[in-house]
Amino acid sequence: MDPTFFPFDTHTCSIEITSFGYTLSEVNLTVLGHGMVTDFYQKDGLWKMIDHSSSRSVFVHDGDSYARIQLQVTMKRLPSYHGINLILPVLINSILVAFVFRLSPRSGEKMGFTLTVLLAYTVILTILADAVPSTSVYTSILEVYVSAVLLMSTVATVLSVFSQVIYFRPVSCPIPPWVASFAKCMARVVFWEADRQKSRMKPSDGNVLVSQPPGNTRLKDTKTPVGWDSPSVVSPQDLPEPIHLTWEDVSLIIDYFFFWVFLIAIILLSICVLSILGAQY
């Protein structure tokens, strides 16, 4: 059997009938009518017969001719059972792989949730291996998909451990410049809030900054109100100050970045697999 498109696969079963012990002059096999009588055919819960055919041929062996009849039955698997019991749990659990990164490291449930999803996919892969016909010639696309998500779940577990270690690093440990630069690049990609600059305007010495002066302090022939001098030089304190990242910020940026990476990758992979399998239905 070819389980490549399981459970949307179609198979053609061939049955050959021949009189190998008797030559064509002794026994002549022929096909009457349509060859196959389906009056007693009963519907099955997992398979549907969509076509059947028959043919007659003569083959020669050691100089003797023999009659041979070939019967072919084309069966199509009904995907409802496997769709509910296999495909739906696989898709639901695949989305959970990405949401591992949305749990807070302080919750204490992050690693437990990650390992639960990993073990769940291991069980699903075992159930799928029992349902798919065993063969080394063909490989099921659904098995490849489950194996790929299982690999992604393993990578997510490793990244979660790495993120946990970073989150609980002491504040006294300095952040290397390349780590801060890499974290800021990831933050810009996913538009993380901690990467945005905050302007902290501080009043300079001898100057008072007010958004709108009072109306009674403006003279008739001057454009500048009395007592309101515009600073001619901008002090370094008036410039926007960048946010200094901490280890907790780096850990949260990693989680947020890989959440979107895994979510987009799983959605695209699921759409591709379902498109390929659905085209066979």
C-alpha cells in the first residue's frame, strides 16, 4: 500500500486468476459480462469502492499458453474517522507549541507545559504509526508533519530552558554588548515595547519650559512673553535616553520573538500539509 496521502489515499487492488497447471487448450478462462458481480457488496465504514474492472490476457511459459484473468478494485479511504481522531488533535497540539513562549517565567508552569506538549506529540506519533500501514518504500506526509512539529517542540523546550536561565540571572552580572544588540534587533522585528525610546525632557538651568504661556504676560510689540526665554542650546539632558535592558528584558524579548517565529512556521506548515492532503480528497 502507498500511504503517502494518508488518510486521503486511494488504492487499487489487483486479483489475478490463472490455470497454471492447465494450458489454454485444456482450460480457457474468459470474462462474462462486466467480469465482477457486485450484487452482494456491502458498504464499509472505512473504505468506499469507487471503481472495478476486469480483463483477460494470455501469457506464454515454456512454450505453453495459459489464460489469465485480472480483476481490479479501486478503493478510497473515508477520512472522517482519522480526521477527527488524528488530524484534529495534531493541529490543536501544534498550535500549543508556539504558546509555550507566552507563559511567564515566574509562573513556574512554563517547563511543565513545554514537556507536556512534547510528550503529547510523542504519543500522537505512536498512535499514527499504528494507524498508517507499515512500509519503508513510501512515507506518509502526515507522519513527516508530526515529526517536524515534534522536532520544533524539542527546540522550543531547549529555548525555554535557555530563556529561564537568562531570566533569573543576577542583576549584578553585566549584559555583553553583542547580547544587547542582538536582543534589540529581535525586539525591532517583532515591535516589542521595551525597544522603543522614551523621551525624558528635563528643564535646563535658568530656563523654564511650559507648554503654553499665560495670556497676560505677552507684550504688545514682542513675540516672546516676559519671563519666557527660549533656550538657545539644547543640553544633553534634553535628548531622549535609551532604555537600558536587563536580563529579564532579554528573556522576554527572546520569548516574544520565538513565539511569532514558531506560530508563523506552524501555520504555514499546517496550511501546506492540509493543502496537499486536501487536494487528494
